[in-house]
Amino acid sequence: MDQVSDTTTTTAPVDASVPATATGVLTVDLGAIVANWRKLENKGVPAECAAVVKADAYGCGTEPVVRALAAAGCKTFFVATADEARAARAATRSAAIYVLGGCFQNGGDTFAELNCQPVIGDLNELAEWDVFCRRSGWTGGAAIHIDTGMNRLGLTLQDAQGLVPRIRAGDHGITLVMSHLACADTPQHPLNARQLLAFREIAQQFTGVPASLANSSGCFLGSEFQFDLLRPGAALYGVNPTPEADNPMRPVVDVKTRIIQVRDVERGDTVGYGGTWTARRPTRLAIVASGYADGYFRAAGGSDGTRSAEAVVAGQRCPIAGRVSMDLIALDITDLPDNAARRGHMATLIGDGITVDELGHHFGTIGYEVLTSLGRRYARVHKGGAT
Ligand SMILES: *Cc1c(COP(=O)(O)O)cnc(C)c1O
């Protein structure tokens, strides 16, 4: 038997199901995504809870995620683009699918073909959409996005006010009215209350049209932010929606990468590009098969005098030695027992207590970008899900 089956160590050996050539394994826990969705759904009652699955479900895989959430009872999904709507539609026949980026010129046919709804963000777009609906006879409806302070997409409050007579007249083709919070992860930020007030005032004039304001963090700002439909994304995938408190969500993503070489270097040797990290003692390194091309940002590397990100090897956290390369990272495993980590074993980059939020900190970004950057070279495994 080779060393992979050695059970005297606690290093994760390579699972028999991992392809022999895989550089690592990215596991998405669909059961955790469903549990996270249920948690927000329960919190929001009587509001409905949608799921935002843009950007390939924040890197977790649109089709398996939509399938699992639809099976759990989710009836409304949000994507960013029409192409993403196509992927979502492949996983659910009946759920409503909203496209946050709206409908581009001449894009209407695709919305009809996929039976999905644009989130319309200005009056020109609405006029184009109305023409398309009149010419084609399509009655699938659209959402209206109103800007209340984000200054990104959305009708101005004045433009939205101008639509009120159309809503009052009935047969308006508007299935949802929504706005988006700019500072929901900072509960004390004054913009939250201002956006809430502005949205409440306009939304209540859209009589009979369901209203939606809260993203993940918005779900935690209080029941007055919940309206008729919650729109969480990041929290479903394990990002902490309450950065100033403990994370109420379950972790979803686990990334393990393969140790492809163990080597010893002498005191005074440098490691990696630029020679920015110097061994201050005889040092043992594990070279793992991930790098910035796998979404592990270069910012997380370690040079002399800085604190790098860590990976878990044989149950212990080990710092990165030197710069993160495109395809490789060196881990300082000197403090592990001899032979605890060997060629062919796995090191954990995300999981075993390393959260996407923690990595985001080391990457100089947020958990969201850690997720949407997740590498395409890993073997991907989806486990769990609603049964
Ligand atoms: C991305 C997005 C969401 C989801 O935001 P999270 O912070 O990931 O929960 C909700 N609404 C809109 C308009 C978005 O663009």
C-alpha cells in the first residue's frame, strides 16, 4: 500500500473518489445552502424568501444550487444576466426567475423563450420592454427597480412616481417593485433608514405589487426591511451577513488542495518569487497545487515581517511561505510532527475553520469575491441537498 492509505496521520488523505490528476477538490454543501435558506425564510415569515443565484450561484454552481433550493420550496430566483437565467431555467421549470441586469435592446425574445422577467431600471428600458410586449403579445411581466440611494440601477423616485397612475389603472405587467440597500452590512449607517423611508413611501403606492428591499444583511436589519420578498445571496453561501457579530450561517464551501512535494530548506534560504520570505530556522515546506489562477489571491502570501493567510494541514494551521504563484503555494509545515504531511495528502484552503470571510480579509476583499473567484481547475463535488 502507498502512503495515501497510511492511517497513522491525521492529514486528510486523498479520497478514493478524487480523480488521480485533480489538483484539488472543491466541495459545495448543498444541504448547508438549503439550511441557510430555510433559516432566512423562517426569519422572514410572512415574507417570501427568494434566492440570488447570480455569478454561477456565487461560484457554487447554478444548476445544482437552484435544483436543491427549488426542491426545498424556493419559488423565486434572481440572476444577473439572461445567460444565467438560461442556466437557472434548466434547473427549474416553474420558479420565477428575475434578471437583475434587465433587458437590453432587442433582448425581449430571450426573456419570453426562458419565461423569465427583467428587472427594469430606467424609463427607456421600460419603454422598449413595453414595445416588445405589445408586438409579441408576451405577458410574462417585469420587475421595477427603484433607486433609493445606491445610485446604480433603478428609476429615480420621480420617475417611479410617474408610474403610479399606470399601476392604479391595473393590467400594468409589473410583478415586483424593488430597491437595493447600499449599506445593509453596517446597521447603524444612516443611509439604511433613509432608503427604507423612501422605498416604503413609493412601494405602498404600487398597490397590489409585491415589494422587495432586503439582501442578505438587510434580512437582519429588522422586520420593517422585509416587505414581501427577501433577496439573500451571499448568506446562502456562508458569508457572514452580520459582520459585527458571529456568523449565523453555516459554511458551504470547502477547498482542499493536493500536496505535490514536501521539501526542506535551510535557515537563510528564501522561498518563492522575489525571495520575499526568508527561513529563520531549518524549515519544512509543503508545496500545494493551487495558486492565484485558482482564485487564491496573491495578496494572501507571506513575506518577511507580514502575516500571511493560513491553510490547515494535518489538523493544524500552517502559514504561507513567500508569494502565492499562479499554480503553487508553499506552506510552512515545520511545526507539524514528522511525516504528518506527505506528498499526496491534502491541505485545506477553505474549511476546517477557515472561512471565506477570513480569506477575504487576507485577500484584501470580501467573502463575496472569494466565492466568485473560486477556481475552475478543482474537481467539483456537490453533496447533500434536499431529498
Ligand atoms: C446581489 C444582489 C442581491 C443579493 O445580495 P447579497 O448581499 O449577496 O445578499 C440582492 N439584490 C440585488 C439587486 C443584488 O444585486
